[in-house]
Amino acid sequence: VRILQRTASLENAQADAGPPPEQDVPLDIPKKTKLYVEQTSREREQAVEMHRTFQRDLCKLRLTTARSYVKLLGSGYGPVSFMGGAQIRLNAQVQGVGPEFKILIRIQ
């Protein structure tokens, strides 16, 4: 961070033009192995099928999560539970992770 005077002229500022000198140093890149070449060719050939399988598994995971959450709410163990017949609403939140945390309980 530079602090400039109020009357500083920014027109004459000298800046190094071009890429930094570190850019000219070659990187040690390992050679492509036969396994890597076979894997990339398999991925190119089966890209559509792999993507479709990934999307299907992701949808299954979302569906399973939603079903579990609905089951949890139905059993009364969710973050918000209602008592039958009473006008009491209980909301519990856990703040923090690990050995130290806070439980915030709101009763309405």
C-alpha cells in the first residue's frame, strides 16, 4: 500500500511492461503415461453416458435427502416441532461445530 501526497503526479509513473521474468522458466511437467492416455480416451468416448450417470445419481441423492427430511419432520424430530392441540411452537438451532457449540431454543 502506497500513501501518495495530494499533489502527486501519476502521469510519470514507471511500470514494467510485459510478462514477469518467472514466466520464461520452464515447468517440470511429467510425461503422459499410458494409463492417463487410456483414461482420457475412455472419458472422451463415454462422456455422455458418464454425465447421464452422474446426473441420475445426483437426482437420487436429492430424492433420498428430501424423503429423509420429510420423514424427520413427520416424526417430530425436525428443527421445528408442533405439539398437538397446544399453541406451542418449538424451534431449535445448533450454532457451532465441535466440542463447543450453542443450542438456541425458541418457544413461541
